[in-house]
Amino acid sequence: MAKILVVDDEEKIRELILKYTKFEGHEAVIAADGMAAVEAARRETFDLIIMDVMMPELDGFSAVKEIRKTRGTPVLFLSARGEEYDRIHGFESGGDDYVTKPFSPKELMLRIEAILKRAKQPDAARRELWSKEGLSADATARTVTVDGETVNMSPKEYDLFFYMLKNRNIALTREKLIEEVWGYDFIGFDRTLDTHVKLLRKSLGRYAKFIVTLRGVGYRFEG
């Protein structure tokens, strides 16, 4: 059983998510706005936060940035805005996933379970050191360094980077990457992968060249 903080200014959505999370055996705490979410995260420890983006007083992105100062809790953003800019902003703000409204409650539950599963299972395969030119990675410490400077990435950027690194020089299909890194495989989730690849390339700077796009297939990390 996981303890989940559900944050949304719409009562119907809060109640809907509350109903499904309880049905799956989880404990849920609700908050009606960003300020209440920050206070709840200070008082209690949660396994996952489901955060609406567009809320009065304090929006979801700002609330997560504040929570991230003291907590590393996984976050799933909910938003009626599904443009690439909004999704990128969500991931850069520390989100692990981004779901657009209206959403399927069953699909939302699958995403929740995928995040919780990833958070609980250590990846023993990450136990390695790697470097090439000015790019280096310590998988045990989960750190990436570019030209001697440590790079700060979102949780999913790290997951994607280390999975590609572990499978370097292998052609990875889009479906395989989504299934292995996110823990699910649904039609239409290519944008999530593309957004994270774009963010990852930005984080790697001139070493983004190691991530090669394979048209019609997916990506390959050359190293």
C-alpha cells in the first residue's frame, strides 16, 4: 500500500482519483490547492504526489519546486494543457510523468503503479563507472558529469540516460524505451519519450552527439 497526495482544485477530480486509489488499496490524502499541498508535504511523507498544474494562488509547478527543496517524492502532473512546452516545463520542474485531462482513470492507475514500482526497485545494473571524452557517469552514485561539472537532471532523465548507457551501442526501439523506462507501453506516448530525449540532449551539451536518432526505429547511445 502506498500513501498518495492528490492535489487538484476541482472536487470531482479529487474524488474520482480518491475512489480509484482506494480501490487499488492505497491511502490517499487530498489537497485543494498548491499551498495546501506544500503544507501537507511538510507534515507527512508520501510515496507519490499527483499534482494538478493550473490552480489558484500557487500553481502545481511552483508547488513541486517548493516541495523539492526538502522532499524527493515522485510526482505525476495533471493538466488540461498538453503542449510540448508545458510537458517540458513539467519534467524540468521535477515531474516523473505528465498526464493531460481528460484522462482515463484506469490508465492513470497504471501510470501510478509504474512510478511506484520504479521507486521501490533498485537497479543493480546501474553499478558501473563510464566515461568518454568529457562525459562521465557514476551509475552507483547516479551522477553525470560534463567537462568536470555535475549535471542536474530530472529523475526520468537519469532513468533514461542510465538505461541507454547500460544498453549502449544497441538499437533501442521507442516501444522498448517507453516500456523499460516508464514501465508501460501505450499508443501515443512517443511525445513523452521525445520530450525526455530532447531534455537529456540539452543536459549533455556537446556530448548529445552520443545519442543517435534511428529513423523509424528509436535511438542508440554510442559509447
